[in-house]
Amino acid sequence: MSFLQLIAVIFLLSIAAMCAREPTTSSNKYVVEAINPKASDNYIVQKGDSLYAIGFRFGIDYQQLAIWNQIEAPYWLEEGQSLQLSPPSNYVRLPPAGDTAITENQINKSSEKSGIDWQWPIQGKLIKPFSLETNKGIDISAKFGQTVHAAAAGKVVYSGDGVLGYGNLLIIQHDKHYLSAYANNQQLMVKTGDTVNKGQAIAELGQVGERVYLHFEIRRNGIPVNPIDYLTDK
């Protein structure tokens, strides 16, 4: 190989290396990030399941589940259907350049921007506070059979006992971002598909062992947030 040929090869290799290091971008300056799924992240739909309840159970935004599984509104599911609980292999996420992860504190600080008029779901004593690790909502001690009220207006997207650990559970969708959940009821007074008003009676409180309390959650885009930040002074 001549000296000139050697120089040409080095030049071409340098250009190739520079191209390999350059990030792939789209015309709107979003970075394309491929996400690898976990092979075991599949769920078989059971009788009575809904996309909202499955997302609630696994801590995934129902809209994200719909995208990953190519399910369109109104999100009908069939018993025995397999749902992927992580992004498919050909899925790409397009986060804005320089975007950073949202912390729990940042989510809580944005509570006043929810645009939803909230109220306490039941009269009682707060016996267990919110913790993202150990208690994804708050526990409110009250009387057996006491009326549970909708914390805000919305649509009932789940009414049943199919979510392990929640007993008779209601999930209400308030807008495309917010859901509220009411667990440990003895009787549910509304059904899936019903529209409810703020303060409407939706359930009667039940009992867990020897304790009588409502477990109440608010989730924003599938992520549990501290209900106190939304309910205080309402």
C-alpha cells in the first residue's frame, strides 16, 4: 500500500468514527431512544379486567399500555389476550433534548395545576400517610358502612375486586392525566362506565381484618402522587 493510499484509508476511518458518535436526531431536535423490552413482561387478560385496572396494578399509565399494544379507545380487551407491559422492540421514545426525569417532589409541586376540584372522599382520621415505596396513597380510618364519595367529577373506569390487595375497588378517570382510586369497600354503588359528580356517593366502606379504613389514591399519568397535596384546604 502506497503512502497516499494509507492516508486515504485513515481519513475514511476517521469520518466513519465521527458518524458513529453523532446522535440520531429528528427534524424537531428530539433524540430517538430505542428501548429494549423484558421478555417476561407480558400479562394475560383475565375475566373482568380493564386496561385501566391492569395499568393501575402494575403502575403503568393506561395510555402508555394502549400505545405499546396498539389498542385504541375505548380500550376493549378480550379474555386470554396477551398484553405487553414494557415497550416493544421496535418502540422508540422521543424525549425533548435535555429532558430530565421528573422527581416525586416536582410532581407534588405541580398539584395546584391539575385543574381539578378535589374534595376528601370520606370523613375520618388519617392513619397512614403517602409513601411511594410503602403506601401509594393514604389510609383514612372511618366507620364500617360509611359512605365513600367521589373526590372529583369523572367517569368510572373500573368497578370490581380483581386487583389483588385492594378488595372492592373503584377507579375514576378525571381527565387524560388523573385517576383516583377507592379501595377496601364492602359495597360498590356505581359501575364501570358511569359518570359521577364530585361528592357523589359511590361506595360503602368495608373492613380489612379488624380494621376499617379507606385506602385512597390519586395517580398522575400512572404515577402515584400524594393525595394530601391535592386535598388540603379543599
